[in-house]
Amino acid sequence: MDRDLTAEAQEVLAGGVNSPARSFRSTGTPPLIARSAQGAWITDTEGRRYADFLMAWGAVILGHAHPAVTEAVRRAAAAGSAFGLTTEGEVRLARLIREAVPSVERLRMTTSGTEAAMTALRLARACTGREAVLLFDGAYHGHGDALLGGPGSGLTSSAGLLPALSGALRVGRFNDPSSARAFFDTPGGPPACALVELVLGNIGVVPPQPGFLEELRLLCDRFGALLIFDEVITGFRVARGGAQERYGVRPDLTIFGKIIGGGLPAGAVGGRREIMARLAPEGDVYHAGTMAGNPVVVAAGLAAIETLLALDPWAALEALGARLERDLRDAAGETGAALQVNRVGSMFSLFFTARPVTDASSARATDRRRFQRCFARLLGAGVLLAPSPLEACFLSAAHGEAEVARLVDGVRSALTGA
Ligand code: PMP
């Protein structure tokens, strides 16, 4: 049945999918078609169950179908799924986000991380009167025209872009302060902003080295540019206050997505009051959305964040992540395999290489065949990883030792070929 559905999907959906990574193209394995999910487990259309480490690309930190979120969605849908007017829930959600992330003085919701990033760049250009934008090799901020690069740019590339837009992007090396500095202190003038994932999460997981984010803050201050943190993955994941709390650096603007929608489509941009005042209708920078702050999405996001704050799972996620990391390292040590485990809290990735992975080029220089074999073997053993060697995997509050042991056992047998 799965195969028929896959063929049918191929027939009626462009490329068989609604988002490219779902094709499993870089795994060499046919794509899974999901039927349902509960907690840390996902079930495909043939009824096979997998311990899930994809977790909706990080959107469901409480686990799938958490009862508080499900109930909130049911109630909100029954009360009217869209009004085209402001609701109390939006105000409450913005307040919760502001309390958790103090750099966010005011918020504007969108329906995706992409839109939040587009709006943040527009704000930065309007506030500074500059065009150039500094971002970093291996980062991903969404599929907007202003966020993609040309081939070989180090960013996700696309045909059909306006050269003026992609030409305004400057691509620095992550974890390399001198590379960043060169884009500020240049005859062409400094950029409007630096947009950065504090922990790279779209090239596998690459943590920031001490001093890198601090240097970006200093450069932005010195050259009058905005510092924009992309916390679409890390927001409410790597700490209550996101990666900016964890690393102690304060941005001018932050973009959010994933977790703030509780598993429904959401994004947001937030930050300093006077910058946010530039947004229409108060200011001259346009942003709008029929579904921005949709009441069902907001109900899911509120339920997710209220539950998270009450549960306070970050120490437990750190402990479980540390356990996973240690056991995977031990498995690699026992088998003599060249495996790097990169991890920040509940986000992690496996790189098949003997060398530490500290930036995009070291992430790209890993053994993809080895990853493919490991991915396929794990799938056979009922474990779903993110379907690419260059994507992050996630733990949730619903994961426990049993799921972690299943992953570690699967990796161990993949490494030994047993
Ligand atoms: N920023 C980061 C760091 C992301 O990981 C993503 C999506 N994975 C985005 C932005 C874009 O978000 P969306 O897919 O909701 O448009």
C-alpha cells in the first residue's frame, strides 16, 4: 500500500512531496508516508512504528499529539477557526514569549519561519537604509527570494531568483569571527544586519564556539547593523529563553517558528520596541497575513508553551541528550568507527567523520554513504532519524531511555555491520 501511495504522490504532488526533504532523496531509501504519531513514536501507512527522532523537524518538543495541545486545538476549532480579527490568545501568546525571551519587546506573528525571516530582513533594510545582509555558510532561514543564494553560495540555492536579491547576500564562515569582520569593515560598507542561527541546525548540528556570537554583537554595534537571531529551531528548545539565553547574547530581532505553533503552522518576528514600531500599520514596513496569528494555531502554541513552562523539561532533555551522546560515543569507540556526535540540549546529529565538525565545510566533508547505510538499518530496526546527514535530529519531552537505547543499539549494529 505504501508503494502505491508513494507512486500516487509522485503522480499528483510536485516531486511527490510538499517540501523537498520529505522525499528522503539523500537517504537512498524510499520515503515514509506517515499515518499518525503519539508521544515519541510515529506510525506509517503500513502500520510500522518508529521511535521518532525527526519530530516534525523540531516542532513538537512535548511529543506528538500531546493531550493539552490536542484539546486546545479541538476547542479553538469549534469556536471558529479564523476571524480576520485580533483575538485574546494572540495577546497572551505574545506576552508569554516576551516573558521568556526578554529581548522581545513586541512581537508580530506570521505563518512560517520563512515569512518571519523575510520580514526581519525588510525591517533591517528599512532601519539602516542598507541593502547587504550577512549570513553564514550552511545556514537556512527559509525559502523566500531574499533568503536563498545562487549555486555555490553556501546557502540553499535556487533558480529563478532576482540577481539583485541574492547578490545582496554576503556569506561568512560560521565560527570564524575574522570572516565576519571582513564583511563589516569593507569599502562597500557594512551590511544592514547579520542574520544567524546561533546553533546551525540545517547542516547537521554545529554549536557556536565561544566568542563568535559575542563578536557578531560587537560588530553590529560598532557598524550600526542589526543583529538578528534565527531561533526557529532553538527557540524554547535549547533553553526556556532559547539559544540567546543559553549563550548570553542579546539580539535586536529574533525570528521564531516551529515550537511556538505547537505543531501547527506559525512563525513570528520580535525584538526592540522602536524597530518593531516600523511595521505597518504604525510604520512604513509592510507585513500582513490572512492567517497570521490564526486562533487555532495560537491555541496550539499557547497550550504547548504553557505546558512547557509548567513542565520545565530543559534539564531532563539535557540529561537525556547527554546520555545519548555518551552512549553513541561509546558505541563508536567500541567499534572504532569514525563518528562525531554534535549536540546542543535536545538537538543532535551524527557525522560520519574522524574530524570535529565546526562549520559547514567540515559538515559537508563527511561520509554520506555511511550515513545512508546507518539510516536504512535504523529504519529497519524501527528508528527514524532526520532523513539527511545534513539535518538535525530531536529529542522531545516524550522520549525516554527506551527510545534512546533503541537508537544507540541500532547505530551500534550499523557500525559493526552486525
Ligand atoms: N530558520 C530555520 C533555522 C529553520 O530551520 C527553518 C525551517 N526548517 C526556517 C527558518 C524556515 O521555517 P519554515 O519552514 O517554517 O518556513
